[in-house]
Amino acid sequence: MKTLLPGKPCRAKISLLLIATVIVSCNSLKRVDDNDLLIKRNTIWTDSTKVVSEDIESLIIQKPNSDLLGYPLRLNLYNLAKVNPDSSYQNWLHKKPKRKERLTNFLSEKQVNRLGESFMVKGLSQWLKKIGEAPAILDTTQTRRTLERLKAYYSTKGYFNNTTSYDIDFLKRKQRVAVNYHINLGDPYKLDSVSHNIASSAIDSIYNLEKENSFVKAGQQFDLENFNSERERLTTIFRNSGVYNFQESAIKYDVISDTTQVGNDRLMDIELNIDNLKKRDENSVTTSEYKVFKFDKINVYTDYLSDDSEGELKFERFGDYTVFYRNKLRFKPKTLTNAIFFEKDSIYSDTDRLRTLRQLTNLNVFKYPSLNFVEDSTRTNLSADIYLATKPKYSFAPSLEVTTSSRRKIGIGASASLLIRNVFKGAENLSISANGSFGLLSNETETEDTFSEIGADINLSFPRIWFPILNTDRVIPNYMLPQTNLSIGTSFQKNIGLDKQTFNTILGYNWTPKESKKNNLELLNIQFVRNLNKERFFIVYGNTYDRLNEIANDGDEDFKNNPILENSFNGDNLIIPSGTSTFIDSILGGDIPASQENISNVRSINERQRRLTENNLIFASNYSFNTTNRTGVTDNSFSQFRFKIESAGNLLSALSYIIPFDEENNDPAVDDNDLLIFGVPYSQYIKTEFDYVKYWDLSGSNVLAFRSFLGIAIPYGNSDNIPFVRSYFAGGANDNRAWRPYELGPGRTNAANDFNEANLKLAFNLEYRFPIAGSFKGAFFADAGNIWNVFDNVDDPEATFNGIESLKDLALGTGFGIRYDFTYFVLRADLGFKAYNPALTDSQRWFNDYKSELQIGINYPF
């Protein structure tokens, strides 16, 4: 007979109670009365054909409860909530005669009452009801209303004589039903003829020029959507052809004759009617003929709603424009007129109005640009009044943050930025920012326990393309929102890695022909990176040091007893940096005999040390293009594409034929044939990237998202490798989530380095996103990809891309994630598993490593 340990019966009872609670809550009929029925499925049939359309299914009023992989999670969460938590609390409180009295003496009467309003008593049930979902109980009144909706919908498609009905299928499981909606469409109506009757002669002339592109044509089946599209099209045309006050409500379509039937076709004659302009005042409605308007006056008021509104109103004429101001004109007139797309004697255009508002807003010096149009007495001319309220001259934004990581025990960062608007009266904006972080290191091997990093940036932007030689106005007109950016920045690090100093400067341009297309050109992108403490390489890159140390302790070679290395070891470990340097130089210089394998491995380590410790000078130009057909943040059916190409070192290479650059350097790590600028070899390469994203909007707020990425950087000329800051890495929260950043690759190498990077990258991501409950979302994902070395100085076959056969090195990570939508951003946690690990042997690559990686990120990964 077994003896239970103390407390075990109690724990068993608690477990049984929890299981019972879950079983009861998981009963989908818990909140369904005996006489009610739970809807499990809706189906729409048209002429015995099943309808598969989310738009049509959305017309059904009563929908089944949502499910998560077949499980009604939200319904069961709702069932967990108490029906009436107030009554339950009062029943519990008065169940024993003196319970309320004892609680009141221990707390107070007020606190006892507040306990009934607490989260655990009442709030939890309210929250469960909020994120849950009440049972979808069949209501035949709502079912008949759905039939009315379906009948009306198919009438808009030309099936005016359709008939509807429904039936209910009782499913095998108790009190569960499926509802079938049947629509007998009948014969559709078609348009036999389309005529027009337009009251305004101006509108009639414009229509006759554009009627060939009409959405409504003879011979078509009647479709109300075509009529709505045609109203929108005509309204846009008229308002872009000078009729600034055209009203869409003036467009009507009428049936001008009784319908006739020819065979199975029911025919109808349609007439387009466009009435005159109607104006309503307090007592009457007046009509007037639509006219085409031209601009007679264009007035710009620059001090609208400003503190100087009491000053004397002055003006200055600039071409066709009159600029009004008070006290002092703070803007160059040309800056303002370049942002206005109306001209004297030009006809009104709604497109020009939108472009004007867009450009004035893009200047980032005005708060609320507004336009007002006034007719003159002839009703053919317009005055355009543009009101501009200026933003403050200065804006200051400080910030403070506390960080921690595996290397940084704790850090405090501070930053501040100052924005100065309209610096040179041409809407130029100058931004000055500085940042710094200080804190304690957690790595005990460091000589100091503190770190620091400071930096500063200056950026000047102005709303035009500044190019010293060419006039780009015709190629990139103002409506494309052209902008030039000039920035200079620097940063200094101490006790972070190799203690770097960086300097960068950028001269770039961006313009947007459409909201869906963006261009960015960086004519000059200069970056200089200087490593101050190269001797700390083997402290920072511990994995590389361990590999070198393992070679130095090779028992077959007996390196430790070699006289040349007498002072290079501390026990079994090479001394940093003297011992590591002596060992590498002795092996590669042939001073110490070693196997070919050890020589090759030491050479590889030395090459990586040289690559990661050398100073870099990158003198590059790049161009990127982005396009998307997404219509808004709620659009989940779209695609987007990004292309980028970058070239570095070509200008310096051309100058080398004119200017004799140095070719020698005292640093033995630099090849003698490298050309030097200020003692640093400049980088020369070409780099290109392709990034494609596609979203599919599935039913019920489910989304399937796909991303593909290809990037390659090829060194040539003055370089045989790509600078670390321009190379690719794999792994992390926005890449392959089964690996940590810099852990995957290159190729099938097994994370040999602390920071694994290469110059070729392939990545593919597939993610299925679905709602869980309330603001909680879920996702299943599969991430495939890797990095390789190609066309550079790495010759390790396990790390290089060698054609199609190297695609078997694509790593595959799968997993699931939980996201919480805060409306303005999404916080996500993804758990990734290594499904296919190319670093393992062929027989162990699939599903061999079940270790998971938790990745925390902000917003979706793509």
C-alpha cells in the first residue's frame, strides 16, 4: 500500500478541480439554453452552386463563432466568465451568517464593497467577455434579414427577379446546426442602349471627349458597381477640367423605356442625366449652369493664425502670385510659389489642389495649409486664397533610456535633437542631434568595467534637388516632392568591441512621383571607420580565440614546448595579445613547423582578424526604388518591391590615374598593392538587393504573408572582401527566427565565429497570421535562408557558394508567435525551432536540434 506524502491529497483535489473547470468551460453549449441552437456553419448557394466569396459571405448577419485551428477559443473564454458576478459575490458574501461582518471588521465596509468591484471578482469576467465571443445562437429573424441583404446584393448585379430561401441542417452533435441560403438568380438584365442628357454645355463638351472610356456601355450586364465607378470617374474628370464646384450628386442614371426580352436576355435602355449646379440657402434652392473656371488671382497669406496677426498687412508680388505678410516676410517667395501648382489663366484642377496641399505640408514649416476659392462676378474666374500657419522656429526633443544586455550589465543612454526650421528662408530645415550612453560591462575579462559611446549628427534638408551642374526641374518636377539631404555625423566608442571611431557624410536626394513609388539617390555616402584597440580582437571575438587556442594546444604538434613560443602561454592559454600575435606570425612565417591543416586554419583566423580590425574607407553611391500597391494600413492584400544598387570606390579608382595614391603602409596587415587614402585602403565593390513582399487576405482576418530577399556584394579592384558594415548576416527577430543574429552560416559552417557574416544572402519567409482573442494575434511561420561567401578571398568550400548544389545549405526554421496589437505598434514574441540545420551532417540535419530560440520584436518582421 502506497503512502501519500503530506499535502498530496490536497494537490490532487486542486488538479481535479482545475480539470473539471476546464472541461465545463470547454462545453460550447454552456451558455446555450435547451431550446436554442448553435450555428456552426453558413453556406450560400446560387442556382445550386456554392458561393466562395468573402464579400458575399460578409452579408450574412449571424456568423458562427470563430475558431482557432478548429477550436472555439473565444467562445470558451466567454463561457469562463460568470453570468452575473455581482450576484455570485453577494451569494458568497452572505452564504455564512457572519462572513460579511468578519470581513467588515478586518477591512472596512467600503473596502468590502470595493472587493465586489475588483478584477478577480468582477473585472476578470468582464475582460473574458470582452475578448471572448458570445455563442452564435440561431435567430430566424436575422436569417430572414440576411435573405433580404442577399436579394438586394444580387439585384445590384442585374438579377432583379431573384428569389431567396433558406433551410436548416441539424448536425450530428447536439443542438448544432448549419444554415443554407439559396438564391435562384433568374435571367440577368443587360444594357441595350446608353444615352445622355447634360444640362451644362461645358460639361457636355468635356463628357464627349471622355465617353469612350466609360464604365457603363451598351451590351453589358447591369452592375451597380459600374455605375458608381462611372460617377467617380466623371466627377474626377470634371473637377480636373476647370469645374471646381462640380457635385457628384448631379450625376443620375435613369431607365428611359420598359424592359424588353430577346431570347433569354432582358434588355433595358439607360440615360445619363447630369443636372445643373444646385445651391441651397435658408429659404430656397437655386440652380446655375456649370462653368469652366480659370485663375485670375492667386493670393498667399503667410502669417495666418500667427502671433503677428495684429501687424500691418503687407504684400509682395512675385510673377502671378501675391504674397501677403505682416511685419517681415520670413520666406523667399520662390519657395512658396514652387509649392503652388496654380498659375494665372490656367484652369482649375483638383489634382493641382491636392499637389499644392501635399507639397506645402511636405515643407515641414507650416501647420495647417488650407485653400479657399472665390468666384468673381463673371462666374468664369477664380481667386485662390492660400492660408499658411507657420510652425515654431525651434523644436527640441530630449530622451532618456536604460538598457541591458549580455555584455552590458546596465547602461543609461541620453539623446537630444534640435530642429531649426526655415534656416535660409527657403524652407530649409536643420537638425542637430547628439547622443551618449554610459554604463557597466558584465564581461569579467575586460580590463575596465565601464563603457561609453557618444555621437553627433547634423542634417540639412531643403525642398528641391540641389545639383551643382544640372537643372532637374523638368525631370523631377515639384509635385514629386523633391528633397535634398546633407548630413554629417561622427561617433566614438570606448570599451565596446575594438573601440571604434566613425565618421560619415551623405549627400542624398529623394522624390515621390506617386504615393506608391519612392526613389532615393545617395550621390555621396562616405564612411570612415577607425579601430583604436586592435589588440583586443581575441578578447572581443572569443570563439575565434578558442579556435586558435585549440590549434596551439594540438598535442601532435607540441607547440607549447617550442622555444619561440616560450613566453606565449599562460598555462594552456595563449596570452592576449602578445602570445596570439607571436603564434600566428610564427606559423604563417614558417618559423615553426606545422601541419598543412593547422597552417590553413591559422591563415583563416589571421585573415578574419585582419578583416575585422582593418580601418575602412567607403566612398559609395547608391540608388533605391520602392513601390507598393497597398492602399492603407488596413489593406492586407497587396505586394511591395524594393530594389537597391550601390557602387563604392569607382570615383577614387578613376582619380588614382590622375593623383598618385600611396601604395605602401607600415601595417603588415595591408597588402602592398592596395591604394591608400590617408593611409587607409579604400573599399571597392558593387552591391545589389532585391526584396519582394506579398500579402494575401484570407477569410476571417487571416493573412498569409510572404517575403523573398536576394542580396550580393562583389569586391573587385582595390578590395578582395566586403567591409564588415556592408556585409550580410542571418538570424534574428526579423530574419530566420530559429537562429540568433550572426549565428547562422556562412554556408554549412557551424557558427564558427562570434559574428558570422558574408557577401551573399538568400532569405525566404512565409507567415500565417490569425486572430486569437481581442488584441492578441497568433502566427505560424517558416523561415528559410543562409549567407555565403562568393567572389571574395574566402576559399573554404563549406562557407562559399558553389552553384545550385549550395542551395542545400539553406537553413529552415519553423515556429509560432504571439503578438499583441497596441494599435500604434505590435509587440511580438516568436519561438523558432531549427527544422533543417545545414551545419550538421547529412543524416542529422532534419529535426535533430529541438532547442528553441525566443525572439522579441516590435511590429511585424516584414
